[in-house]
Amino acid sequence: YIESGESALGPGGSIFIRAKDGAILEGGSVEVVAGGTGGHASKGGSMTIAAGEGSNDDEGDGGNGGTLTLSGGFANGRAKIDVGGDAILRGGDSMKGQGGSVLVSSGFSSD
């Protein structure tokens, strides 16, 4: 369990997880995997990545939701073969049933 602290008067605590650079070979990777299960009719663990809520409900200028950015890595090479990293979103595989979907939608507005 990893958690940062709350703040009543300033910004909340941040959490940074970063793999280090490789001087000659590939840089370090970060992999976060939810738990599996071997139980009959059970479901593997879910994963949620969500930006922060802007919970102030002031009518003049309340809180704004945080931004979630998923992006491939930057390629700093100067040759045409040096390409940026891909951003891949894919549904889960299934042995017999339908594979998981990729759902994309814009945010709701009451206006």
C-alpha cells in the first residue's frame, strides 16, 4: 500500500515512481500488474488509473479535474529511423468468449 498525505492548506502529497535511465542499454521499465486468480468463475484484479478530482463546487470557479496523459516515449535520435514510442490501448484476450473492448468517450457536461 502506497499513499501520500493530505493537506488542508496546500497541495496534496505527490507520488512518483520512476525507473532510471540506461547509459548504454535500454532504460528501466515500469510495470504495474493487477492480481490474477485461479478460482472457479472468478475475475482477475482490476486496475484504475484516474486523474484527481477538482471537488470544489463553487459556482464562480470551482475545482477542475486533473489531466490524464498516456503517451509513448520521446525519440531524441536525429535519424529518420529513430521513432517515438507507441501508445497502445487494447482489450484483454479471451480463450473462447469475446475479447475485451476498447471504449473511448468524451467527458459529460450538464450544459
